[in-house]
Amino acid sequence: LKMPIHYKVDVLEALKRAGYSTYRLRQEKLMGERVIQQLRNGEIVSWKTIDTICTLLKCQPGDLVEHREE
């Protein structure tokens, strides 16, 4: 199923720049391996995960994702 929702930024790269490596995300139990793989593959994650990302990056959901007409 192709979704018209896309990431505007490389979320893992943005987290890394903010000091949250994938190792730290797992160690501090901020995100599990499955969620990290979803982000790596450009797959849309849950709202709970979007909330966590927004908290860590001090941003809004609209800063992360956008809707594109297919």
C-alpha cells in the first residue's frame, strides 16, 4: 500500500544531529529496533513515535511529514 504521506526530512539523520544515535535511541528505550527500521525504510510510524520524535527534536509533526498527491 503506497501512502501519500512522506517524510520531509531524514528523521534518523535529524535525530543523530540532535545527539540521538540509533544506539542511544535503543539504549534509552526511546525507540525499538522495529521503529528504527521503519524510519530507515521511509515507512510511516505511529503517532506515538511521531510524538516522541517531535519531543526530541523540539518540532511539530508538519516539520517531519507532508501529504503529496500521487
